[in-house]
Amino acid sequence: MLKASICTIGDEILIGQVVDTNSSEISRALGSIGIRTSRMVSIGDDSQQILSSLSKELTDNDIVIVTGGLGPTKDDITKAALATLTGSKAYTEHPGQLEMVYKILHSRGLDVLDINRAQALVPDTCEVIVNHCGTAPIMVFRTDGLFGHPATLYAMPGVPYETVNALPDVIEDIRAHHDIGAIFHRNLMVYGYAESALAKKIAPWEDALPEEVHLAYLPNQLTGVRLRLSVYGGTTEHEKSLLEAEIAKLRAILGDAIYSEDDDTLQHVVGKLLKASGKTLSTAESCTGGEISHLITTVPGSSEYYLGSVISYAPSVKREILGVPASTIEEKGVVSAEVAAAMAEGARRITGSDYSVSTTGLAGPGGDGVNPEGTVWVAVSTPRVTKTRKYNFRNDRIRNIERFSASALFFLLNEIKEDLSLNESANETK
């Protein structure tokens, strides 16, 4: 299997001023075609450090992908270091990238300066993949035996938007120039289990996996745990049948905790169900402050089924807009099943939606004397019934809000499934 190293260049990453998201995106893309990332390295803005670090990575790996240090300012020194590293004797102007420089700057109403034109100058030891989202090109250095074996270095811009958009072109180039073994992945999205609890639940199944099947646990606050099953080598049909057999066993163990068999999110799956059934949704949020609405509206096409939200942070908004009875708030407290239910029903009434979900709780820090911080009541209102559920988490404020929102979406998802199933059964008996 080919090995790769991912290197980020820039003092801003080492001092924590900028969070490196490029490495995870690149590693995920490499893994999707069967290339293992052996190391992730962060390097400062120092030419000697860049030269020594990249020499080592090229010696130890088949592919090295570098991001950062390709801008037009004086602290962007990656290009010059790569020219030295690969024995370049001169720079050449790449016409395709120069055209993009003019196009991008003119679209922003800016003049093209000499410093901008210089972005299209590249060492004569590299090939160029045109960057269609920025002014710095993607440089490809095929080092042949310079580091003891054939190795390829890709230098990409550090701006995450540019990196992500250039990745498909880089992956295509890797496929074209390297012999990549067959690989097959399947993803299962699981919610309702902590990673450790999930591992314990499926331990007998995991212990019995065939040797060629590899399992990875990929937890996320907002999506649960993604189980990735991979088979390297073999034929596609063999891989498919092998993984399908193992997934069938896993379905029997986890049931509805598996909410998707694609690399999906809760909000995407909710959206698919609503769109397919022609149903609509609204939200009423207190402690989540609009996070659920935000997640729902990140899905393209959500306007087809999502009607709107009431962010009822104050009790007065719960009373006067959502219609929660003052007596319910006084007798049961704001953080209660009864208030959550009234909020969800109020959102359905106001918007005319088929479904609604509400949250009321304590993200923290601090409780209310009755409920500890990390407590949330969630309600889901459907045309048939309104249900409530209580959750308790012990995280910081931001993580509590994320957990509240994800749990609300999972609760909503299962109630929509149940409602649609009941509708289908009723139609069949008519």
C-alpha cells in the first residue's frame, strides 16, 4: 500500500492562531483511494526547517502533500524552498495560472500587480495543476530517485477553501501516476452510543471479523459514531458481498441506532425523509439558541420542507409567541417535559408544519436548583402525538448545545420514521 505524509507550513499553525483543517480533509481523500497517511507534520516558516523536514518525508513516503506558504507576501517561502529541494535552475510563468490570477483579481475589482503575476511563476522542476479558486497554483514535483525511490510532492495553497476544491484534481493525478490497489469502503452512521459503549456492544462481532476487513471508529459530537468498514485488495464484487454480510450482522445488533448507511448527517437523513414524503418541519428552541435550525438549513434544498423557527430564549417569548401557559411554566418550571411539549405544539400551530421539535434546558455553566447543567428536555410533535424525552450530558456549554441538538435531531428522525410507517400501514389496510 502506498504511504503518504501531509505537511502544513506556517507559524500561524504552530502557535495555534489557525486551526489546521486541511490535513484531515487530505487524509480522508487519500484514504478513500487506499493510500495510508503515515504522518502529519507541521513546519514553521523557516527555509532550513522546510528543507530538512520535507527531505525526510520524501525519503520515507511515496507521496507528500504540502499546504501553505504559497502566497504573495514575503513570509510565503515554500515555493523557493521547493525549488532548492528539487534542484531547480529557473522559474517559468504558467499561462493557465496567470489567466486565473487576472480572472480572480478582476472579478474582485482589483488591479493585477507584479506581486500577483509572480504567483504564476513556478520552478522548472515542477508540473502545474491550475488552481481555479485562488492565485497560487498546485505544484507537482516528481522526484524520481532523488530521495532513494520514486516519490511525488504536491504543494497546495493553505486556504482551506482552495485546498478542498483542488483535492479532486490532486487525487486524479495520483490515480494517473501511481499503481493504487483496489479498496472498498462502507460507512454506517450510529447514534445513541458513546464510542466506548458502542465498542463494547459490538465487541463479539468485531472480534469475529474476517482478517481482510478493517474497522475504524470515527466519533463526532453532531453525527454520532461513524463505523467505517474497509477491504483492501480483491475484486469489487467480492468486497461488496463480504462487507454486506458483516453489515447485515451489525444491523441485527444495533437496529435503529444505525440511522444511515452512507457518510451522512442526522439533518441530511431527516431532510431526505421529509422531502420524499412531502412533509414539513418547524423548530422551537430555547437552550440550543438556533443550532438545530442552523444544522437543518445547511442541507441544500431544505427550503422545500423547513418552514421556520422560534428562538424562545426568554419565558415571555415562550408564553406570548408559542403559547406556553404561564401556569405550566410556574408549576413545572421552564426546564420540563410539559414546557417542551407546549413549545413544539406551538411551533406547529404557528407555522402549520407537519412536524416540530423543541428544546428547553440548561447548557451551563450552572443548574437551576432542580436540574443540573447539561439537562435538556426535547419534544417532538407530529400530527398524531407529542412525545418528550430528557437527556443529561456533562460537557462544557458549547459541547452541551451540540449534544442537545444532535439528540433532538435523532429523536425527531425516529419519530418521523414511526409516523410515516404508521401512515403506510394505515393506507395498506384501506
